[in-house]
Amino acid sequence: MNKIQLSELLDKYFDGTCAPEEIEAIDQWFDQYERKPDFTKTLSDDKRELLKSKMFNAISARTVIEEPVQKIAVVRSLVNNWWVRVAAAAVLLVVAKFLFIDKALLSNKLSQTANRDFVITNYTKNIVKQILPDSSVVWLSPNASITYPKFFQSKSRNVAMLGNCFFEVTKNPRRPFIINSAHIVTKVWGTSFRVLDNMNIAAAMVTVVTGKVSVSKKGSVAAKAGAKLSPDEVLLLPKQQVVYEKNTDALLTNKQADISALSIYKHIDLSFDNARLTTIVAVLNQKFNVDIKIQDEGLNKAVMTADLTSLNLPEVLEVLKTSMKLNYEISDDLIVLKKTN
């Protein structure tokens, strides 16, 4: 496989158009590569640092490989999973593509690396978990993105986002967590909540589940106050919501918001002993107030034994993906389970 073929195969892999034989070719290429010397040792420090950043973004945004969820009984060895090997090959292909194809972008990418900002975009149809430098967690719905630095500042923790994101913020009153989105600025003092905002959205909103959040319009005096709490900000408590209407440029507060749609992020204890998927789905629908459907009849007889302690629904779905050879797609209020090959 020559360098041009590697580049073309990389594009197809990230577009999701790889045929099974092409994925096998990636796997074989990786088998050959892992026995070769590390060619990155010959690179300069700045190029090596750039490669690290590029590989990190490729893994996080496309393959979404992260630390294993704790307290999961059913766990398969990652070393032998073909998808990990393919992901590793994809990372190496990113390196190859950079070395042989993307040299013209070097100066721009070096600037991004120097700023130490990571941009994570969820291109999947799943909900993706991302752990931030302060151990806060953000759950990205499909097409959502989060931008954050490698290290937070001493006085505040600033991130930027677009789309539908649910945050579980680590408490630190001395360093408020500040979220910049398309139309609003959200200041957090240790809580769990959802921010829904995008460039082309008619109404942005923040819904609080626990803790306390303050919201202001982007560009306002309150938004520019940084870590300080301004009198012009809208203060939200649990089960409250603020909606920014783009047409009227107004913030509207709902003191009794419906937070049932956010129940998927509740951490609960579940246990299944040789249970069929149909039984598991019925329990999940009831516990998380969701609508999960099984698309393929062949999955109805699939069984699982697992201790799912203190997990939310996205984490449970990841366990199902790993142990029962299925995938899922989330669209609005519907979650569809599909059989994988």
C-alpha cells in the first residue's frame, strides 16, 4: 500500500464508506507497521507535538475511544478488539496523511497547537462522553462540539460549545465554569445542566437539573464580567430553565421547567442476570423515561449478565454495544438499537 493509497483509504474510513476488505487492509497494514521502528523519533519537537494534537482530535472526534466506564461487570479485552486495532491504524494513517499530504497546513496547525485548544465534535449518532481537564464531564449529542484548553486558567474554567450538551461540572467556587455558546454565556458554580445552542437555532436554552447556574446574552455587560456574578444575569436553580429568543433578543425564565428529557443522565443502579435484550429495554424505558426500540428481530434473543452500578443511560448503551454486538442511533426522543455485522 503506497502513500497515496493510505491517504485515500483514510478519507473513506472517516467517511464511513470503507468496504470490509478495505478495513481488513487497514488491519493488515497496522500489523506490518507495529513491527517497524518509531519514525516519529526522527521528527522535530514542533512536528511531533503537532502530530500528538492531530491524533488526539482524530481519536476523540471520530473513534471516541476513552477511559473504560468504571463498575461495569461485562468488559471485553480491548487488546483483541478489531475496532481498537482499526482505530490505531486510523491514527497512524492520520500521521501518514499529515506527513505526505498536509504539509501545506503546517503553519496553521502549529498555531492551533500552541494555543493548546482541543475541539471535539461528535460525528456519530450516539451520545459521546468527554472528560475535561478539571474532571468535569460533558455529554455531546450528535453533531455537538466542545472546545476547551489543555489547562484551565487559575480564576475560571472557560469552554465553548455548539449543539446539545449536558454538563456535569466539578464543584470549585473559586474557579467558576464559563460556557460560551452561539447566543448566550452560562456561568456555572458546580452543577448538572443542559445547554442547547447553535448558530442557526431560533431559541437557545439552559435547563438546570442540580446546583446553580447564571445565564446572560452574549456580548452583554454581564457576559463580559468574567468570573464575577453580575446583577444583569438570570440566576437558575434546580428544575428551572431560561430560553433566549433570537427574534426578540430576550431571555425568558421558566421557574417550573420539564426536565424529564434529561432523565437519561441520571446515575442509577441496575443489575441483569442472563436477561434478554427485550427485558433490558423494557427496564431502561421505564427507569429513564425513554423510547428505545429494537430494529432487528435477531437481537430479541440476545442475553446479557452485568452489574451496572451508578451508570446513566449513555453509559448503559455503551455496555450494550460492547457486550451484545449492537449499535444505537438517537434521534430526538427515539433510540433505535441495531445489529452490527
